[in-house]
Amino acid sequence: MNTPVLRSIDCSRRPKNRMWGALALGMVVAVSACARAQQPTDSVPTHDPSLPPAGYGTLRQEQVALSLATDAVRLQIVPLDERVTRLLAQDTYTSLHRLVESKAQEIADAAQRFGVTRPTTFLVTFFGLQPDARFNPEDVTVTSQNRLFRPFQILPLSPMWGGQQLNQRETATAVYLFEDGIRILDPLTVQYGGASTDRWEQVLREIERERASVLARAAERNP
């Protein structure tokens, strides 16, 4: 089911209301619930003691997502890095964590084929803004540390992904794999179809505040 992509990039779309987030998260829950659990593959091992403890986060998925839009589609991109996802509310974290677990073998196989030691993964969603909205998965790119990254593999989660066309308010979601080098905890820029966003620098400030709060909550409950 996985579709190799010659170095594209990651992005995702969501509408201005919260329906988009609910649709995307619902798809993640459905995929992760029916997949068998495997050891997750991420940019940071989940047993790393430097990770914030899971179960104490309060952030919503929209708060750690980047979004941008063209006339036809809106994209939303969410990093699947545990340093970020562990700061999300419990239900959202669990869904994303299980998604990564369910795709662990595919991620590991793709990384081995392309010689990538520790791939960086993103959840990317395209949202149709008009009837018969066309989208190009390979046109998503990430710039980190003055270096442009394109995905070496895209793992579709939506059956309509291959058609690269959406009806209005329809979504298509995939896990994007990028090679080593993207610094998730540093500013980065996402581009798609001539649009770009560097809002990640603002998101990082919220991530830093929430990390401090998570550590404080964990310390209070587990003195």
C-alpha cells in the first residue's frame, strides 16, 4: 500500500473550523485501532529519558500543527515526534502514538531501503476547498537549518490518496517520511504550491511552555 515518492515534502490542510481536525483525528483513530502494535520508529526513541512523560499534556492537535492553503486545498502538517506529541492531550497523543506503532515496520523498511538511519515523520492532511480539488503530494517541502527536505516515502492512510483529487470538504491523509536533518525543536518552514509558513517558531514557544507545565504536573503527582 505504500507509495514511494521521489523526495517530496510534508504539509497538511485543515479548514478554519474544527471539523477538519475532528475528521483527520477520526481517521487516525480508525487506522491505529485496526493495526497491529509494533515498536514505534520516530526521530527520538520513545524510551529516551529526556522525553516529557506521557499522559500530562493538554495541547490540542491544532496547536502544534502548521497549515497553509492554495485556492484548491488546505494542508495541515503535524510532527509525529514524541517530544511534541507527548505534550498533547491524552486521547490525541494515544491516537498518534498508535498510528506510528502501526506503521513502524513500513517506516523501518523504507528507511532501510533509502539508507536513512532515523527518519523524521509527519502526519499530513489535504482538505478539499472546492469540488474536484487536485493536490500534488510531492509538492510538500520542509526547510530546516537552511536545507530543503523532500519526503523519501509517503505512506497513504486514505483510500482516495492515489487519485490526488478531493471533493469539497473531503480529506486525504498520509504519513510523510523525511531523512535525518530536520530539527523539530528549531524554527522550520513548510512549503506547498507556492504557499509557505514559518509559524513553527511561534509553535515552539507554546511547546516550551507546555513542556515545563507537563514536568511540573508529573512532579506533583509523582513526588
